[in-house]
Amino acid sequence: MEVRNYETVFILTPVLNESQVQETVEKFSQVLKENSADIINTEAWGLKKLAYPIQKKNTGYYFLVEFTGSGNIVDTLEIAFRRDERVIRFLTTVLDKHAVAYGERRRKGEMNQQKAKQSEAVAQ
């Protein structure tokens, strides 16, 4: 099968403590590794307010995971998300070459440097 680039954002319930959150993220990372996916990047976006209440909760812990793998890895990961009651939402997308390039630049910090240069030019 063809190896593709994927990006998953999932939201965990806010009632978890820090160790439970880390344990949950590690569980999903392990699911990916067991199914021969390569994890490129993991970002913890932290506790954020939801746009609308989900399961009577107004906040949630947001996480982003970028990985590469074959097409069946997404089904396996999403089944794991559905079976875990700590996950209140998730979304997995396939990344095209432009999104992959953007993700690399974002991880290197080039996006913030461009904004800083633009704001300096406007200030002068």
C-alpha cells in the first residue's frame, strides 16, 4: 500500500489530571507504532475552550499528531479513539505535498519569523 502523510487532532476530556492525559497520548502513540506508522511530530496545544459544548463540557485538552503510514492505519487509530471514553472529538486528514511543506516550515519556526519581519517592515 501507498504510504501517506496524515495529521490527527484529538480532544481529551478536561476532567483528567496531567498523568492521565500523558498516559492517553502515549496509548495512541503506541497504537500508531504497533501498526508501523512513523510519528513525525506531536504537539500538545493544552487546555482550550471549545466552540460549543460537547458532552456538557466547555473545555478540552487539544493534541496534534503528524504521522506517515498506510491507509488502514487511520481505521485502526479511529477505532481506538472511539473505544476510549476520554476522547471527546477527533479528526484525521490526509496531507498533500503543500500541507507537508507547511508543517515542516511551522516546526522549524519559519512561520513566526516571517510574521516578525512583516511587522518590522510595517513599523518602519
